[in-house]
Amino acid sequence: MLLARAAGRAPTRSIGAASVDWRVVTDSADAAHEVRRVPPDEAREERRTRLLAAAQISLRQLSDILGPLGTRFADAGFELYLVGGSVRDAVLGRLTSDLDFTTDARPEQVQALLRGWADAMWDTGIEFGTVSAEALGQMLEITTFRAEAYDRVTRNPVVRFGERLEDDLVRRDFTVNAMAVRVGRGGAEEFLDPLGGMDAVLAGVIDTPATPQESFSDDPLRMLRAARFVSQLGFSVAPRVSAAMADMNAEIDRITPERVRTELDKLILGEHPVDGLVLLVDSGLAERVIPEVPGMKLAIDEHHQHKDVFWHSMTVLRQAIDLEDADPDLVLRWAALLHDIGKPATRRHEPAGGVSFHHHEVVGAKMVRKRMRALAYSKAVTEDVARLVFLHLRFHGYGEGQWTDSAVRRYVTDAGDLLPRLHKLVRADCTTRNKRRAARLQATYDSLEQRIEQLREREDLDRVRPDLDGNAIMQLLGLPPGPEVGRAWSHLKELRLDRGPLEPDEAAAELRRWWAEQGAQVPLAEQPGGEA
């Protein structure tokens, strides 16, 4: 059984009161359904008990891992604890296959204990006291107790191994991540919470074990992690944490772009990304890492339906998430967030009144590339997001269905494999409060999708290519490989987009006509009546 113990609880800190109202409870055994009232403290303790019971069930499912692992460490005379996000997620019923442990065994002793039992083992983090392994499909990270300090220039810790669990827990980023479960021969044996992590979970509050100033000075990345946990967990930050984030946001400049990018991705993929983004903006952190987002607060949208373009973009992000098929879509979410970042730079007050943002999709796509490159995103992700931003307004030229088949083909071809995401982005970008207008826009896009499917039934829209390949072009025009072949290929591609599939003879005749217009002579063998 998983016993709960607050081992040497630290002095109580103000982390926010749990928002639990008095509850009405009816006793179904009483015919009159007598009503009794449960005070907040009692309700909180009931919830604490339920969460611990849920954690016990989650950890029991890992008995094939925890039991043998705990036995190996106990037999060797070492302590072993499940810690950090693994305990937090077990309490919240969202435990994953990545498990974090801490121990008083030194890294080389950990390696010796895992050797012959783990399916694989890595030492990439051994200089920081961490041994990584895989066993029974679970990823394990086992770190020696640490009581480190940071050099406060980079985020690299000056590693000093500790002797006590409490010293290890107090150095962790947040109290919700400073809970532990003792692992022994029986698997998960005892819940340890010396720093009030469960109180923080019950209150839904992100707070630091030490002062936020000390914690963020040690590792400024923790400020981004706070916003990430707001997004992932739906929690809020303690007032002292939000104040420290605002005061210390410049410290984030010490962090490498790659680490910033990782935290931003985790934030935007969370269940509540808007809350995390708002915290980044309000704290001034967004101005340091992705200034184009708070920059949108300067531009009022042209319909005056939102406080500003920033809040419009938050709505689009929420609506895009609602349209996701299953797993969170990183590219779609980034495109939804950034689709209008070109508006501040293109804002124009028209003489007749109103505001316009002409070509903001073009400017926005360029800004996306610049920012995502600065954050060390891959070329593939950068180009996908930029292309969606560039294309997100194209649909508005569709009108009442006036597009020709050629325009529909170009829409599909330009989107390529991003077409399903473009569909979602365009639909999410409809945020008008005018129900009639919203319904008309959605019906118009329904019409476009139907047009696409109708064309797809008649021709291969997924592979719109010239009707003649490069070899045929060279043979018809008597050309060697080179740029002229590419020009001819491009002409046939445009012809294919304009007119749809052509028969080979018709495509060859069009190619000869175009080549003659270029002032070139078609080889005699390829002219009507010519001889080889």
C-alpha cells in the first residue's frame, strides 16, 4: 500500500488557497435525504485521499518495473525514489512511459545495478549524475541525489552529489515536482511530500520550493517551464512566481535557442496553450523569445470584433485545436498562432476610415521564417508553418464560387500535403460574431472542398505533373539536359494547372507551339511530315 507521509514539512508558505466551496452531500440512506455540509478542509482532504488512491493504482500497473528495480537497489543497500513529473503525473492520473528516479547510489553503482537487467543503457547524462535506461518498454532516468548550484552565467549546474532526499527535492523547479515515492522490494511503498507538493496540486498552483528569485537565477529556463506547466496542467502560477518572472525576464537571454524552442513546443502542445501564452506575454518573457506575438497587441483587427489581433489569434488557436483529428498538431498550432503576425507591419489607416493590412500574409510568412530560424527550428517545420501563413488568405478570393477549375488546382497544388491543415486553419480563422456571416463563410468553404473532391474524382490532384516528362521533352525538342528542359517542364506544368490532364499528342503539340514562340526551331524529325 502507498502510505502518505509529509517528511519534515518545510514552513508553510502562501501558495494560494484551494478554491473548494462548501459542498452539499445527500445521504441516500435517509428517506428525507438529509443535507449535510462538508467544509473546504474536509473536501480537500477527501480529494487528497482520492488522488493518492489513483496514484497507487497507476503505480501498481508498473509493479513489473518498480518491484525488481527496488529489490536490486535495496539488496545493494541503496535508497531509490520515484520523483519529479513522474509522481506528479501519477497523482493526476496521467503517468507516461518515462520514469524519473533519484538515489543515493553513485552513477557507476547505478550502472552496475542495471547491467544485465535493463534492455539498454546510456551514459549521455552521466556527468550530471544521470544514467538512462530502457526496461520492459519504459524509459528510466536514475539520478544520484544532487545538491547542486548553478554558475548563474549559463544554466549548467555545478554538480555536487547530495546525501539526503530532502536536499535533492528542494533544488527542484516547482513544488508540484518535488514529491517522491519510495521504491523498495514491494515496488511503490511510501509517498513523501516534505515541501507541500500535494497542497500545490490541490490548489492548482505552480510555486517554487525556494524563493522564485533564487530558483530563476539558478536556471532561467524555469520561467518558461512555469508557463509550460500552466498550459499542460491548467494550473496558475503563484503571485510571487508571476512577479519574479516579470522582474527577471531578461535572464532568459542566457538560455540557448534550442532549449527555448523545446519549452515553447511543449507549451503550445499543451491542453491550455492560450493560458501559457498569456502568461508569457504578461510577464514580458514573450518579448524576449518571440516578440512577434506580443507585437500583435498593437494592431486592432479590421472588423473591430476583438480587443486586438493578439486576442483574435488566441481565438483562432483555440478553434484550430478543436478541429484537430487526434493528437496535437504542432505545425497547425504554430500556424494558427502566427497567421496574422504580419498585420502590425502592414497596418494602414484608410482615408475613408477603417484599417487595412494588405499583403500581411506575405510579410507574415517572411517573419515566420526569420523567427523560427532564430529559434533553431528545422527547415521542414519552418517552411510548413510559413507556407500555411502565406496561404491562409487565399480562400477569400473564392467569393461565391467564382474560381475556375484552374484556380482550384493551384490552391490544392500550392498547399500540397498541407491541404488538410490549411482547411483547418482557414475554418479556424473565422471568428466573426455575426452568426449569419460565419455560416456563409463556412458554407462557402464547404463548397470549395466539394469542388476539390469533384476534381479529384476526375484527375489526380495529389500529383499534378506535366503530361510529358523530361525525357520526352528532350526527345521532342532535341535538347540535352539543362535549364531549357526545366523551362519547358514548367510551361507544361502551368498548362496542366490551367487545362487539366492532356492527351500525350495534345501535350506534344502545345509544347512544339510554345517552343516555336520562344524563337527556337523544332527538330526536323519532330515536325509534321519531317524525315528522320
